[in-house]
Amino acid sequence: MGSESCIRLVDINRDGLDDIIVALTDVTEISSKTESKQNKTTCNFYHVDEPCSGIIMGIRGYDLVTLWTIKVKQSIFEIQCGQIDINNDTSMDCLASGRQGTLVAFDPYQGLILWHSSKDYIPSLNRLWN
């Protein structure tokens, strides 16, 4: 695992204490499984375009217990929370962006993807584009 991501502090379990949102990259997915049948099965399970090597994690701040994990297409660089309510549920959501045109809107309280970019949205997306 590695990370090129920023860290965000958000009270994701609503206990009054800051929790941690961070993105990681599973480098084993990139280096050894990019074209493998197992990786395609994993990516399909998560409904994420290959190589699905990006991970966004919500971690409880006071004891570092993982609250949720989201698989995404690629490494995440930037996470922005608290500026927009994507699904109009009166709670602020997060946006994450990263390599290969990865753009994800997610609910930080439930750890659910609300929207993600795909080849359908970016038809000229080149697999090797940063």
C-alpha cells in the first residue's frame, strides 16, 4: 500500500470527534494483476473500471478502526469534503480525484459512492493518461 493522497478530518460517525478520510493505492493490483482474470472479477464486483487499485478509507479517529472502505479505479490525490451535498440528503458529501480521470463523489457517513467518472462520461479517456 502507498498513498499520494491528502488526509481529511471529518466526523464521519457523528460522535463529536474527528475521524480520518485517506486514500491508498494497492500497488500489488497495479504491478501484478492489471490484466489478470482475478482482477477483472474484483473490479466487476465493486462496479469499478480496471485496474481498481485505489482505496478510500474512513478511519475512526480515536482508535484507528476502519469504518468503511471504498474501491475506486486509480490512485486518489485530492479529497474535498463539506462543500457540497450531492444527493440532497442534507449532509455534506465528499469529492475525490486522482489518476486516469478518476473522479468520485461519496457519502463520508456511510462510505457509499454516489457517482463516479467512467469511460461513458469521458469518451476520450486514454488508459495510460495520468
